[in-house]
Amino acid sequence: MRKEKGFSLIELLIVVAIILIIAAIAIPNLLRSRIAANESSAVGSMRSINTAQVTYASSYPDVGFGANLKVLGPGAAVDSNSAGLIDNVLGCASQPCNKSGYKFSVSGTTSAYTSGGDPITVGQTGQRFFFSDGSGVIRYNQSAAATAADAPLQ
């Protein structure tokens, strides 16, 4: 009688079961890591918006703060309608502008501005909502759009 070479069905099932157990452990950690990375990127984008608003207001004092993200973003010429202070992803043509799982918006006047960053899909692309204004302090809320009354980032 000849001995067949190869794996038995039981051995293959055991290997598949081990792979599934490892995947069940690793996938939630991967998702949490992605959310943390998106939130870090959102905070960085909020800082970029704050810096761009201050630069815009000092460059165009007769206009004041940027009314939206488009005026802070790039354009054909550098002027008060396209200052080129933020990249074309964050300074998109129409708000909200999506970047790294978050949607960003800005509203500004001559003397004040507010900016917000909200997750595109809560629980999948991010957990926290972010807010900032002329004070430059970035605030967050865990469950709803953040406002000036929420806790600042530490």
C-alpha cells in the first residue's frame, strides 16, 4: 500500500481555524489604529486652518478672516480669493472638504471665524468632533458637533 503525500482535511481545517482566530484578534485593533490616525490628522488639519486664518487676516486686513476653505486654498493666482495657504484637499471648492475620514468647514467674517471637523462616519472614520475659532484653541466633543463650550484638547 502506498502512502499519499499531503495534508489531511482535519489538518487544513485546524490551520484555517487558527488563521480566523488571529484575524478576529487583529482586525479590531487595526480599526482602532485607523480611527486614531484619522483623529490625529484632523487635529493637524484644524491647526493648519487656524494658522491659515491668522496669516490670511494679516495678509488681507481689509477682508479679515477667510469666509470659507476655498479662499484659503490654492488657485490660479494668489489673492484674497485663493490665498494658497492650505492644500487643495483641505481648501476644496465647496464645503465640507473631506480629508482623512473627516469633513471640514469654515465660516468667517472680518473679525471672527469658526471651523469644524466632523467624522464622515462616526465610529468608523473617527470618534471625536473638533471645533476651533479665533482663539486658536481646538475643542472636541465625543458625541455631537463640538462648540466653543466643549473641552479643549490637552
